Amino acid sequence: MKLDKKLLILGFLVMAIEIVAAQTTVISLINALICRLITVLWGISAAVATIVIVVAGIKWIGSSEDAGARAQAKATIVHAIIGLIIVIIALSIVNWAVTGTSISDTFTFNCG
């Protein structure tokens, strides 16, 4: 009976150690939120750019005799690609700002 109580108390103490070790800090929560937000926004922007390029490509193919519609479709494709490049550059700037400056002492910013 005494051994059961000792094992029960020891079990609760071990569980308490695991609970304390599993707690996260506010900074790691902010880091996880930033990583999740960047991942979601990157996926949305890539999907939107892909859809815009496909729709503009279909318009370009469908407007074989209308030079104005072809030019508009071509401009739409160029703008979608430029927008995607801007998103990639923005992600690089955010990554540099967090890891390459003094903020890196606080935030680790590792979304890998």
C-alpha cells in the first residue's frame, strides 16, 4: 500500500516536470504566429498569381484576332509575375530584418 502511494506521488511529480518543460514562451508563440502567417500568405499569393496567369493565358489564346485583348492579357500576366516577385522580395526582406539585425537576439524566425 505504501509503495502504491509512493509510485503515485512519483508519477505525478514526473508529469509535473513534463508539463513545465512543455510550456512555451510568448516569443516562441509570436515566432510560430509569424511563421504561420507568412506560410499562409505565401500560399494564397502563389495560388492567386497562378489563377490570374491561367485566366490571362486563356484570354490571350481566345483573343487571336483582337490585338487590344491580347495586349491586355499579356499585361495581366506580366503584372501577376511582378506581383509574385514583389511577394518573394518582401519575404526575403522580412527574413533579413528578423535574422540579420539585432532583433535576431529575440526572435529566431525559423519556419523550416
